[in-house]
Amino acid sequence: MVICIETDENNIPQIQLGQHLLRLDAEELGPKDKKRAEEEIRETPENVRYGLAKIREYIEAEPDFNVPLDDDDYLTKFLRPCRYIPENAFKIMKRYYYFKVKYPKYGFNITPASIRQVFDTEVFKFLPTRTSTGCRIMTVSVANWDPKKVTMEELFKAVMVSMEIAMLEPKTQLGGVHVILDTAGLSLMHIYQFSPSLAKVMLEWIQECVAVRLKGIHILNQPLIFNMGYKIFKPFLGERIKKLLFFHGQNRQVLLEHISPEALTPQYGGTADIPDYPGTLFSDMLFYYEEDFQLHNTYGYKSAQKKIEQ
């Protein structure tokens, strides 16, 4: 069977992987998910109206702030992970764009094309399946990372692109994200790519700036030298992220207590029959959203962007 990209009636790219379909789930929530959203994140008509109106007020009062005020979908991607508490959503929105000002090399011109080589080499992948609660599953394979070809900074940018894509999906805005980090093949060459300053920047973005309901970071197959790398990150871990870290080693059964076997391939202890697909194909699929990313790069603090462009 030839695996290729097709587009549906809405021009959304998708890849058929056996019985599963890998695509950006851009559709609004269905009746079942709407009920969950009401119970889990307070998504009622009243809270939606109040949240949208209030966050618009905050944005209008923020000097030099350029975001699409009339785009409900854009505002909702910040409100949903914050359970429609507009004060919290606006705080994350400001931190998200202030990060771009504070660290311009990570803040501007981050698009799928700019870090295509990371996805081509299959360090990052999305599974076409979701957990029973609708969580998106992202996998990271250290064994596929060649630091001579892909820098640590490029890896971080790929994380940023991946999370931005997750932020666009209503299902993921509700269900959240599980990350599986397979550290098999970790070597000293990988460890040497990390520094305390870079670890601090990465964790600042993950813990304070990204509007995603992170549900778990599952670390598998840790070799003995894993602790060397972990010690670099540990001082910057907040209490919330510590509670989301799970060190499974070789124990797949414990992983399956967090993610149902139907959503995982046999290499992770699951039963899902998902054909392997080349990273270049995933890159091609992401490239459909290149213009969206270019547009998103124009949002934020206008004067700061002018300085970067000069």
C-alpha cells in the first residue's frame, strides 16, 4: 500500500495509515465532546460569551498589542485550556508573545519549513490515534536525532511548531496532549547539546507560555546517562510539570495505565496497527499550514517586531 497525502472536501491534508487517519482535526467539537467541555472546562454559552468579551477588553487595553480581535477561534484556543477564565487566558497570551520579544531567535519566523529537517528525520511524530479522552499523542525518538544534522535549538523550534499545531485543534484544546519521550540511544553526544541556559528557556516556554493542556510526559528506555541530562533540567522544573513526568523505563504496563493500548503501537505496549510512515510525508503535510504560521508570526507586540525586522 502506498502511503501518500490526500485532502478532504475542506482541503485539509490527511494521511491514511491502515484503519487510522492522521490529520489536523480542525472541526468544532461534536455533541459528545461539547458535553465533556461543559463538565471539564466550563464551556457553557454564558461562559463562552463572557470569556470572549472580557479577553477582548484586556487585549484592547494592552498597548502595542496586535492579535486578531474578531477571530473567535483564535481567542478560544487560549480560553479553552484556561477553563474560560479570561484573566488566566490573557496572562498566558501575553507571556506567549512576550517570550517572542525576550528570545527573538525562538520567537519569529518559526514555521514548519524553517525546521523541516527535524520532522524529516522522524525525531518528532504525531500518532493518528488519540487516547480514550481525546488527547493528542506526540512521540519523540532520541535514536533518530543526529546532533550533527539537527541542533538542539532546531529541536526546540520543532516542539514549538508541534504545540502550535496542537493549539489549533478543538479536540486537543479540550483533551490535551501526552508526550512520549523514547530515550533509547541517548549518548554523551546528545547530552553535550544541552546547557542550563537553554534548559531554562525551553521550560519557561513549556511551563508558562504555551496554551495546551499537557497531560503527561512519559519517558521510556532511560539509559544510565539519562540522569546527566535530567540534572540539567531539574532545577527549572515547577511543581506542576513534576507531577506530569512519568519515568517508565522498560515497563510498558505502567504506560498503559495512562494511555489505553488501543491508542498505542506495539513498540509502546499497545495494540494499534499503525503502518510506519516517512517523516518527509509528515513534513509535507505540515507544509500545508506554512502560510498560517507566517500569518501568526505577525501577531504580538508590534514595536518589537519592527525592531527585529530592521
